[in-house]
Amino acid sequence: MKRELAGIQYLRAAAIFMVVCFHASTMMGFGRYFAHKPFWPLLGYGFSGVDLFFSISGFIIAYVSLNVDLKPVT
């Protein structure tokens, strides 16, 4: 039975959303748009979503290549 890691997929989506919001906030700072970054304190660290995304991708690659069934330790 193939098992999906739904939580990991949600975390990947959150990482992608962080990067998209970071880019949107950066674009708002340009003079031809708004010349102001209203959400910068909140979205200024969105670039760390790239690190998170690649870390999760590395985990998924290892998970698939090792064919490990992750079960909770009891």
C-alpha cells in the first residue's frame, strides 16, 4: 500500500507561498509600482522558503529512494 505524506506536501506548499509572497513584496517596493513595502516586516524572511523547499525535496528524494515505510515508534 502506497502511503502519502500529506503533512510534507502542506509544508512544501507553505514554502512556495513564502517565496511567492517575498517576491510580491519586493516588487511592490519598486518605484513604478507602489514604492513601498507594506508587508516587509512580515514577508521579509520569505527567502528562507527556498531553503525549506529544498530540504523537504531532499527528504522526499531520500524517502522514495530508500523505500522506507515511516511508522511511529511505539
